[in-house]
Amino acid sequence: MASTQTKEQIQSQDPAEWVDLYGDMLLRYALSRMRDRDLAEDLVQETFLVAWKNRKEFAGRSRFSTWLVAILRNKVADHFRREGRRKSSSLDESEGEPESEPLFSKWGKWKRSPKSWSASPAELVENREFWVVVAGCLGDMPAHLAYVLRLREFKSAKTKDICSLLEISSSNVSVRLHRARLLLRRCLEEKWFS
Amino acid sequence: MKCSHATKLLSEAEERQLTGRERLRLRFHVFVCTACRRFKKQLGLLRLLLTEASPKILAAVYASDATLSASRRQEIKALLRRAAEES
């Protein structure tokens, strides 16, 4: 019912009702992008306020929920753009980031050598629990790393497009991707493949 | 070549064409290093899997039971009501 509301219904509705109808759905979407719950709730809140301000722009061609998710998606991208700029100006990323537990010894050898994974890609793809673990691993790594990995691997974005989206250099993108892949690999090995 | 460098090149190979010298040194390192050989294989698997990730993760997360906290729910409603009164 909520998903098929017309433009007129939406525009005459008490916007507080939107929160009950769409709040949880938006929060889940935000949490699929980030682990920080407060931040996710902040972005949901901003989404509703923007939606209210721009309610006349909702043309009713798509579902209202789809329109809300589009606003939220932009909010998420804005957040990571700001975050990414802050990170790249405050850290020399070619040096990598200080880490609680380095993956390599000072001689550049694996501290814990990768184990052999027995996996059938076709089965993994269909296993919902596996994706919950992947989402958890992405949530556990620094958010600006997870975001670059999402853009590159999920959406097959070109490196140069990521550079211009996040306003960072291509070597910066490579470093972030490499760090993200290392962290994801280790996390999956610990939480799934062991 | 160190493992830390080899893994960096393996990852970078997905972003750019490695130089001939890099490829040669990397191939040799991977040939002699079991750990990096596994890493290379796992990188390939991750790449393959992650192209499917977006809808899968979304489906898994939408099926979760996360809900807005009651205090936040009230706060957003109050903000929206105030905005509605002002307009």
C-alpha cells in the first residue's frame, strides 16, 4: 500500500507518517553502506528533510520509496566524498594507514600466510549468510576504503571516474583498493573460510 | 621481491597494465611463494563474487531486522512537523 502512493497522496500526507512507512527501509539501505549506526540514522534524517523540502519534485513516476532511496544514495555519496577528502589531506596514503595489526612483517613477509580456500563460487553467490558476512566485513573496515571497493568492484567503475567522483589521485585510489582487498580477504578468511 | 610488494602489484594489475619488468618479477615471486599464489587466486575469486555483491548484500540487509531507534524516530517526526508548520 505504502509503495503505491500517488503524488497527490504524498504531497498531502503528514510527513511524520513517512517515518513510520519508510524509516526502517531507509535505515537498512544506509546500513548496507556503512556500519556506523548513528551516522546511518543521521543520513536517514537528512533524507526525510530533503524529501519534505523537495516534495513537489516527486512526480509520481517512480515509487515514493525509490525516490527516497535515490536521495539517500546521494547523501551517502556526499558523506564519503567529504570523508575521503579529509582523509587524503590528513594522511599520506602512499605510506598506508597506521594499523592495529599489520598484515606484513617489517621484512614484507606475510604475518599470517593466506590459507587455502575451498569454495564453489556458484554456491557462495546463492548463500545469503555469506553475503551477510561480506557486508559485515565491509562494515568493519574503514568506511572510505569500503566505499572505493564498492564503486570499483560492485559497479565496475573506472579508476578515473572514481578519481573525479572522490576528487583524489589515481595512485590514491589504487592504494585504497589494495588496502580494502587485503582487509576483505583477511576478514573473509577469519569469518567464513576457516 | 617482498610479499607486501607482490600483493600490491597483484592488486594494481586490476587497475593498470604492469610494466614488463614488474610482470616478470611478479611471475617469478608468485611461482616460488605459496602464500602469494593463494592470494592471487583469492583475489580472482573475490573479484568474481563482488560483481554480484550489490543486489545480494542489499537483499541480505533488507531482510535484517534493523529499525530506527525510538528516540530518533520521534526526533525526525518532530523536525518534519515543524518544517510542515513553517511552510
